[in-house]
Amino acid sequence: MPAEGDWRRLTDEIAARLAPHGIDLVHPFAVGWFNSAVEPAEALAAFDRTGALGVLIGNTRRMWEPFLAACRADPTLGASADPIEGYVESRVTPAIADLGVRSLLRWAHDPPPRLPIQRLAALTGFAQLSLVGLNVHSIYGPWFALRAAVVLDLAGPAGDAPVSPPVCADCTHTCELLFQRASAAQVGEPDISSTWPLWLAVRDACPVGRDWRYGDDQIRYHYAKDRSVLERASR
């Protein structure tokens, strides 16, 4: 059973368990940092602990190759309704299950009422929320995905929440104009199957984290939901 104040070791353990699967973003926070800034209906359950340990989980482009390897090893994964969601759940759930401490797991893809995971990332100091609705990290820019948040029955970090530093001061002259163009094109469209290049342009306009840009196959799969990309890449 982890001791009180052992949140760093526990966070490191979670990170070590998830890293081989390409789930490489593990950000600890005190649940009170988030809960004190949102409406009660949006708050995270926290075992009656104001300062319970929360861990935000996500990934950069590093998840793509382990994900493809998993699809090759298990064809049912690649044929499932949402292979990415299935992959993340199958790797994160066991990584949390036997830590020796009670836990509550929330997925970014849960049905409504959804966890406002982008605001969670901003309020806990992981990545600022930009004017165009993208979280922007000081290293990865907008090139990452937020997958889950876990609350553990253990005291988390003390003190005030860290503040995400502004990483780009030019959204209004670059990203925002492209965002307005994409938004206008989206009116009346049921999904982004025809407009996704415009939404990609918004992300591409961010000058931060360009070295972490997804590869072309990964981009096409995430934006266009093109299963042929997954089938070809996972052979």
C-alpha cells in the first residue's frame, strides 16, 4: 500500500508501465486544482480528499507504431469500432489496476456528460488552452492527444496549481484566421470528412512543437478516419 506523500513514486510507476505502449504523457496533479475551478457537475470524484492525486494521461506521435504493432498482433483490434480507444483502454486499465491503491478512471471518449479534459490540462499546468480550442504544450505544441484522467486515493502534490506559460503570442494573426475559415466551411457539414484539411491547417499553423508533428498516415487516420490507412500501415 503506497504511503501518504508517495505520489511521485506512484506517478513514475504509471509512466513506466505505459511508456512501452507509446502512451508517454503522464502528468500528476492535485484534484482540488481542477475541482475548485469548475462547476460541481464537472468535478472529479476524489474519495473525499480535497488534494487527492490525479494523473492526466495522453500520448504524442510515439503511440502510432506500438498501436500498429498491436493491430497486427490482434486483427480484432483493428476491426473494432474504434481501434485507438480500444488500444488505450486495454493498456491503461491494467497499468492502473494493481497499484495497491483505490482508483477511479475517466476516459476522454466517455459518453456525455464528458470530462472537460482540455480544461483539466490547462487548469493543472500541463498545456494552455489556445484561442482556437487546442491545448498547446511548451514542447509538443498541439501535437498530442489527451486520453484519460485517473484519481487515486492518495494525497497528491501540495500547493497551488502550476500555471501553463503562454507559448505563442500570435494566435490572432495565424491560427485564429485559419480556425475561422475552417469553422465557416463546417457549417451544415455532419462531420469533418470533407473539411479535415482545413482543420489540419489550423494545427499546422502553430509554430510550437513542429518536430512532434504526426506522420502523414497517422494524420490521415485521425482526421479522415480512413481505415485503409490503418489496414495498409499495420501489415
